[in-house]
Amino acid sequence: MKTKAEMQDCPVATTVALIGNKWKLLIIRNLLGRPWRFNELHKNLESISQKVLTDSLRQMEADGIITRTVYPEVPPRVEYALSELGESMRPILDSMQEWGNRYKERQNE
């Protein structure tokens, strides 16, 4: 994670630095619907390793994109959800989905 001072001046580069890898985008996509538990995410994102998922969630939590809630139960239950900042990315993901659908339609013509 870069500090604010280390981030590039370009806002697109800043966005890419925060969410620009495949796994983070797919995690955000899932969290747009509802909070998820770690094992649910791990099963849904079939080829992600446990380490990459853990690292991605930690980075996104540190960047303020997601929240991590630990429930005092036995066994402990942990849920990940989008923060207000993460929720503000909804239009970005919606646009990506729309573009992807149009692209796939063109390829099938």
C-alpha cells in the first residue's frame, strides 16, 4: 500500500493502484451484493489462493474500501463488507459490467 504522498497525481493511476488487480475487482463485485465471510469468498473465487485472498482483503481494509466485522461467537465469525468509500465504486463496476456485456454481444455477432 502506498501512502497518499507516494500516489501518482493521475486519478486513474490512483484508482488502478487501489483496485487494479483481478482479485480485488472480483471481491468488490461480490461485496456489492451483501457482506461475505472469508470461506464464502474463497469458494466463490475458485482459483484464488488463501494467501492472495487474505492479502487482498487486508490491503482493501487498510485502504478503507472494505470493513471487517468480527462477531464474538464460538467459533468466531468474520464478515467483510464494503465501506462507504467502497460503495462509492458501484458506478465503476456497473460501467465495467455494461461494457463487458456489450463487448461479448459484439463478439457473438
